[in-house]
Amino acid sequence: MGVLTMMEAAKRDSCIHRLNPLSKMIFCICMIAIPIITINPYVSLILLAVLWILPLPAKLQDIFYPTMIKLYPTMLILLLIIWPFFYPHGEHVLVHFGVIHITLEGLFFAVAQALRIAVAITGCMYFVMVTEIIDLSSVLGRALQKVGISYTAPFMITTSFKFLPEFLGTYSTISESFRARAFQLDKGSLLQRLKNFIPLFIPLIDTSLGKAQNIASAMLLRAYGSKKKRTYYTVYSFGIGDLLFVLMSLALVAFAVWGKVKVLGGFDLHI
Amino acid sequence: MTIALIVVGAVLYGVGCFATMNIVIGTITFRPAAFISCAWGILFGPWVGGAAAAIGNTFISDVLSGWFGIGGVGGFVGNFIMGFLPGLLVRDPRKWLPISLWSCIASILCGICIGGWQQIMNINQFWVMCVAVWACNIPINVVLTPIAVKLLLPRVVKRNLYWKELPGQAEVEGDEPSPQ
């Protein structure tokens, strides 16, 4: 589970990590909103450049850049392959064979789509690296509670993340015990490997059910749900750094809107 | 108990999906663990199955793999349906046919949700995503869900966790026989 190790390693002490999780969530929402607002590749390129600078204040350059370089091809190659086939317009025809109609504009549109998604992926990955999900759930629960919404949903997310390493440990123990009995999990074709995992899943689920009962007992013992409002141990402040971070996020959104309105770079392709 | 089962189901589903994240088909992945969502719904009730699948997919699998973001809404709704529908509509967990049938229909709806959302967001083409999700989920759910339910049901009943036998369910389910 290299990603878990990577995520754990990404949790460092920096000015970005110390920000309020809510302000980082606003940043994440902005990064999701921008690709919805515009597909202009020039806007996306500038935003990507900004996003690639952000790991520096977070001291994440050794983790962020290699991760993104690995992630981009798997996420974007299909978009680059698919979109030219579905782009119906364009004057500069490259391939015209039966129903297949590929134009230069279609290729450009595919690149614009890929860049647009790259902005969202990069922004969200950065958010995941600099935010402790448990902190986010906690602060969300607190915020939701203030407006009268139950803290159950954030609690479930928090608890899931807390139990993640334990489950991975159980999975590892079970698979090791299978291997110790000369059961080869990685042997054979894809179908055979899938079949190999069935006897592994059953004890894993069975053990998990025991854990579920333990969790339920612990919750019951601590009188979970007896009070509508719960208290929180950590208090997250909203400082000047948070304000600047939120303003930066909103400025990126404003730039995307401006780029769309001004048709930046003369990009005017659409389906 | 419901919350604990949702948490455990979410972790299992999230980790199971994340474990096969390297088999990528565009913006979705081949996931042999997809059967967990349907099985969880059938064994522990539609809301537990739906919530576990939605949380596991979006907040664990997507976050761990870095896919959390714009496409997650479709995945959240689609996976919720995949856990919810079989739980709601499979009446007898001992019969493989309704399990396979409703798991298949739930997978189809999941594909429509993911493909539809990606089309709305202009990320990808509806049919491309739909077919990819169906290819990944339908065979797994049709084959593995009945097997998993058959293997797990006695253990679940033994632990008094089968949702139709929980206190308060008897009146709702009427005189439906116990699966054991």
C-alpha cells in the first residue's frame, strides 16, 4: 500500500498543513468548480502552473511531483484517445473513414479536456496531501452541527479512516497466513487470481464483522447518540493565513471565469 | 450497530477497490471487490449497503488513489444504488437468481449514474463510461455476489446481524422465514 505510506509522509508541518481544514476544503471545491466553468486550455495551463507551485510552501515537492507524473498518464490517456472520435465539428479533417471522423480541432479539444481534468486531479490531490481527512470530518461535523445537521455522517467518515490501517493489517495477516500454507495468491491467469482471492475475502469479512460488533459495543458504552450535540476536543481557528488561502482560491475561480468570458487565446471549441 | 456496519463495510469496500486500482480503464477501474457493496446491502439492509458503498468508494478508494474530485458525485450516487437496490429487492438471500438479477440491474444503474454524471460534467462520453462500468461490475456482481452471500449468510445469522432478523424488523418483514 504505497499510497498510504505516501499520504502519511505528506502530512508534514508547514504553513499550508496548519491551515483550517475548512479553508482547504473551499480550495478543493474551487478546484472542482474551475473545470466545470471552463475548458479553455490556456486557463487550465496557467492554473496548472499555479498548482505546481503550491507544493513548495507545503514542503511537498519530493512527494507531490512524482505522484502527479505517475497519475497523469493513467487518468488522461483515455480522454485523449476518446474525445477526438466524439468531436463532431472541425474543418481540418485528419481521418475520415466510415463513421470515424477525426479533425485537428477534435484533437485540440481532447487536449483541452485532458488539461481541464488535470486541474481538478492536481487540485484534489494537493488537498488530500495537505489535509488530514479526520480533521476535515471533525471540523465539518462541528460546522454541520451548528446548522442543526447530525454529526453521524462525518463521524462515519472519520471512523472509517481511523480503522483503515487496522484493516490493512488484518488483510496483511490473513494473506501472509495463506502464503505460509503455500497458497499462491498471485499465481495463474487473471480469472485464477480472482478465484484465489475468494477464500481470502471470507475470513477478512468474518473478522471485520467481529470488529463491527466491537465498534458498536464501544459506541454503546460511550452513550453514542444519547445527546443530539457532541463536544469536540480540537478547536480549529480561522486566521489570516486561511483568509489569504481562501482569497487565492476565489481568485483562481475568478481568473477561470475571466478566461472564459474573454475567450482567452481565442479558444472557442465546444460540442 | 448500523453505523458500525456502515463503517466496516466502507473500509472493506474502499480497501478492496483500492487494492485493484492499478487495473485502470480510463477514469474507472476494474474492481473485483464490487460484490461487497451488493452483498453488504443484502446481508445488512439497503441503507447500510448503500452508505457503505458510497463512503467506501468516494471517501476511501477515491481519496487514497487521488481520484477524489469532479467525477466523484456520479460514483457516490452510482455506488450507493449498487449497495441499496439489491438490499431492498432481494427477498430471499438463499436464492442465487434474484441476487444475480438485482445485482446486475444495480450495476447497470451504477454505470448509468457514472456515465451520466461524466457526460454532464463533460469529462467523458456517456456510452464509453457506461460500457466500461458495466464490463467491470456486472460479471463480478452476477458471479461473486451470490457466492459471497451464500458463504457469509450463516456467519452473519450466527452473529445475529442479518438485517431482516434484527429487533424491529419482524413487524416490517411480516412472517418471512429465517434464511437458516
